[in-house]
Amino acid sequence: MANGPERATKGDNKPRLSLHVPEPQYRPDADEVDFSAIEVPEAGKQPRPDEACEPHETHGLCTDLIRVLGDDNMAHGPWDPKLDPETLRQMLHHFSLVRAFDERMFRGQRQGKTSFYMKCTGEEATSIATSMALQPDDMIFPSYRQQGALIARGYPLIEMINQIYSNSGDKLKGRQLPIMYSSREHSFFSISGNLATQTPQAVGWAMASAIKHDTRIAATWVGEGSTAEGDFHAACTFASVYNAPVILNVINNQWAISSFSGFAGGERATFASRAIGYGLAGLRVDGNDPLACYAAEKWAADRARTNAGPTLIEFFTYRAEGHSTSDDPSGYRSAQEREAWPLGDPVARLKNHLIALGEWDEDRQAEMDLKAAEKVKADTKLAEKNGILGHGMHQPFHTMFEDVFEEEPWHLREQNAQSQAERDKKYPDGVPH
């Protein structure tokens, strides 16, 4: 039987089907960047419903954009979290530290000290401001660009660098790709390279917390591209059905590794509007506004903590750097996009807000940035004493067989001994460095 157009008979006037393939608006070195189609509403004009409201009362906020900081660098409207200056300075310090950390780790990868790194430049508020809105023991299920959350919770930088270098000081024993941190003590769940797996894990953990009548909630982060994964939709279903005390944070930074948000459905509707179909509360937030990010996460946390229900939040932001050190964004997007992005830079916006309040100045900012860079440099040098990529200073060979069972079974002991014997035979003088 013939297929496609050949099936049409002579004189058949039925319309021919066509397939839509999403295309980004701007191509490298070909199109002028124009973000004028993005609607940026006036700060402070978005209503703030009660945290215990019915999900349908947030429908309008799924297509709006919650903003607090205005063009005058001041806070406006009902979403203003009214944070004191010291808290704002602490947030700015975390911003400065994560940027310094990103810069040095990026250079370290280019110098061959590690195999891989991912920056979060431009997205700092979506992890730092949001994690500051949570309780310290609330469980974080991150994606791979939430290093700011771990830094905000006080995780030692040297431990992060050890993990990135997979050296002898790596608490994860070299078993994870660089930047895939984990810390039980800081309620920071292991990062997974498999997209969206953390979302049903977060919902399941939150359900368990509710079953135990605990007080801790869960929050998870996922990129907008990963919302096309089945795991994300399973998470939304379970969160809605069981009223799980969880926050689903969607970081819409416009780009996956090389494809724009349209491939995940961003052309048709906002990512926050996915909450509507699942019966979830939904918010769409200016992801480059630190105060709006904090306020939205705090709203969702209070809602979850009082059994009022889960929340899906879309943070509308922009990935200013490449997807990772393995990515060259100049191959698929215009170099002018970063400067043209209409929501600005989250670090600059918070700094300018503190200056407008009379609580900060450029000299103190320069001093803070310098101290952050010096701190990262000092911790990097300490971590490098534990080894870098290709140094030979790695985890002992026998650790490959550990931590699978509570007590090592006979067959693993046998494999361990056999592999060690073969290793000694091949390298009688020791493994060359």
C-alpha cells in the first residue's frame, strides 16, 4: 500500500499535513537579537494570594511574571519579602563566592586539572535565594547547576573541589562525575546525570516525610528541557494526587545544551502553566530578581509546610555561559543574547538594590569580590595537594568494591583479591604516576 502523498487520489482536495519543527529566533552571526517579544511587567503589580489558596487561584500567575525589584532598584508590591540588609548582604556574599568558584573551576578544567565543569552564571538567584528561603534541614534534590545552594548551606569549598578533581580527598571516592556533589549533613541529595530523575525522588521523599508526620519538606530543581522527560510528569502526578509537601522548581534558562526551550514545549505555553493541568499551584517568576526568587520559594515552602499542597515554580532566567565545559554556545546562539537579555544580571541587581538602600557601595563590592576570589584560590591550592586529574593520587584501589553491601559478600572479596593480584602482577613496582 502506498504511503504519504501517494495515497491521495486524483482530485482529492484534503489539506496536506505538515510537521512543525521549533526554530530559535536568532542564529549565530545571522540575526539581530531582539527580545522585545518578552513581556516584562512592572515590578510589584502581581497579586500575592494566600499560601493556603486553592490551586486555581494561581492560574493567572502561571502566565504573568512575579517581579519585586523595579528599574529604580527598589522593592515593590506584595511579593516584597522585606529582608533585612544583613540578610541581603549575606545573599550577595554567596553570589560573589559562587561566581569566584565558577571562574576558578572553569580555568582548572581548561588547564587539565579536571575533566568537566558547569557554571551557573546568570542563574545564581534561582539556587541561592531560593535555598535561603528554605529551612536548613529541608531536603534539596538538585540538578547539576545548583552549586549555589550547597555553598549557601555552608558546605566547605575544599570538599567541592576534591569532588571535582576526584582526588584522594573526594568523599564520594571518585564515583561521581565532577560537580555531582552529595551531602547528607547538608540535606543535599546526590546529583544525577540522568535528566529529571530527581523530581520523582523529591516527591517520594516528601511523601515519606508526610507519612512519618515529620516537619521537613522537599524541593527539587530541574531545567526546562528536562520537563519533557517522563519522570517530571510522573512527579507532577504523584505530587498532585498525594498532596506531597514538595516544591518543583523549573529553571527556564532558555537553552538546553544546544536546543532552545521550544523543543520542550516553550513555544506553546509557559512552563509554569503545566501546573494547571495537574491541579498544582503554579508561579512564574523573574529568575534574575533575587527578591522575587526568595519570596516565591518562601511562599511555596510555607504552603507545603502547612499541608496546603505542592507548588510548581518556573524561574524565567538566562544561561549566560555555555551549558558546560564541553559546550560551545557560539555554534547555536548569538553572542549578543547575553547583553540583550531584558531581565539583567541577578548579582548586579542585588548589589544595586543594596546601594539604593544606602547599605552598600562599589568599594565594598570590590573588596567582597577580592576576598571571595582569594578564598577560592586558597581552598583550591589545599585541594590540589590531594591530587588533580591524571596525578595518580586517587582513591585506594580496593574502594572500588566497597559501599555496595553493608557487609562485603564472599564473591566481592574474591573479585577484589583477584583484581589486586592482577594489578600487582602488571605493575610490580607500583602504578606509575
